[in-house]
Amino acid sequence: MASIIERVKTFNPVRKIIYFLVGLFSYPGLAIINKLQVSGMEHLKKLPREKVLFVSNHQTYFADVITFLHIFCAVKWGKTKGLGVPYYLLNPFTRVNYVAAEETMKGSWISRLFLLAGGLTVKRTWRAEGKEVRRGLDPSDTRKITRALEKNWVITFPQGTTKPFAPGRKGTALIIKQVRPIVIPVVINGFWRAFNKKGLRLKKKGSILTITFKEPLVIDYEAPAEMILSQLMDAIEQSKKFMMMGKHHWQTTDK
């Protein structure tokens, strides 16, 4: 069954259909009922089609990723100031994968459907079945991500949780050292206010959703993984020095 899903995920027409359907149903909640503000889209226009890693903080299970996909599709159609009318869904940008916790993506038929949009399931480093644990890096998960990076853009959330200011996982830094991709830091906010934890149900209308794509990081790939991870956490504004900078940062979505 798993091998069949993997084959379907790489069949481009299937991805295009999934993107169209998910995009069509999610667009109103992002751009009409709420207000999406995107900055830094100009940093995406000249990126190569492979070896690009987007590193972001995380606020909902699905709404964050879905919004990224909307933006990437809009950029493919030449947009630089926001989504506008979503005609970009007619021919979406599908050369993108995203990293998600295995336990989350097997939770429902909807999450299994989202897997077909390019999901890369990994075992959580920090939690399993509701219990806090600390596993070592799973080599099969690493290979899965590195293979995806060789061909596509990849979105990852190094904290592996929607809880703000959780520690980052060193595995992200190790992958960066190995593949040496272009790394784009992303800072998101407002999703915890607008959507429930899964990001599939509206919680508050009229929320401002912000996504900021920063310039590619200048990374010393020979530096220790701990140093690279620290650089990432600063760039996505999830390190300790950002913790008390704004009231919205005090909110927690892991309840």
C-alpha cells in the first residue's frame, strides 16, 4: 500500500488535481474571510527548481503548508505582491515537498489525501503517541528528505511542533550540511488565531495572516550542526532572544 501511495505522489497529474481541489476550498479562508499578507515573494522568483529548503516556524498542521503551496503557485504565474485571483490553480507549481510527522499524516482520510500533495512523513524526534521522547535521527527519514531536495523544493519545520519557541531539531542542520541547499527562512504569524490546531477549521474571522520570506541564508556548511541550527532558529525568529519581543509570541497552540 505504501509503495502505491509513493508512486501516486510522484504522478504529476494527480498532484495537480490535489492542488486544484485543496487550493479551491482553502482560498476563501486565507484571502477572503481572513487577510493574507505576504512579503518577500521577490526572493522566490529566481530560485532554482531543486535544492531549495524553506525553513519555517509552525502554527497549524495543515493551513501553514497549504498557504505555502498557494504562494509558490502564484509566484510561478508571475505574482509578487500576494495571491490575487487564484487562476494559478489551473496549472499549479508541484515541484515541492513538505516534511510532516508520520503520526499526524496517518490520522484521517484528509491527512492521507494531503500526503498526495508531496508529503514526506518522518518520525517525530520529540514526541511519540503523546509521550515526550528523544529519538536519534532516523536514517531513512534523512534519505527521504535528501532525495526530495535533489529534485524539488522542500518545506520543513525544524521545531516539529506548533508550540512556539520549542527547541529546533539538529536533523535539519545535518541535512543542510549534507545537501548544501539554498535555505530560505520563513516567519509566519496569525494562523494560530484564525484556525484550529489542525488548520482545517476556521476559529476567528477577519484575522491577519502574515508570511515573510527572507533572503537566502549565508551558511558555512562546514560549521558544526549546532551552530547552523542556532542560525536557523534566529532566522525564523524562534530563538530565546525573540521570545519576549511581542505579546503574540506568548500564545501557545499546543493545548
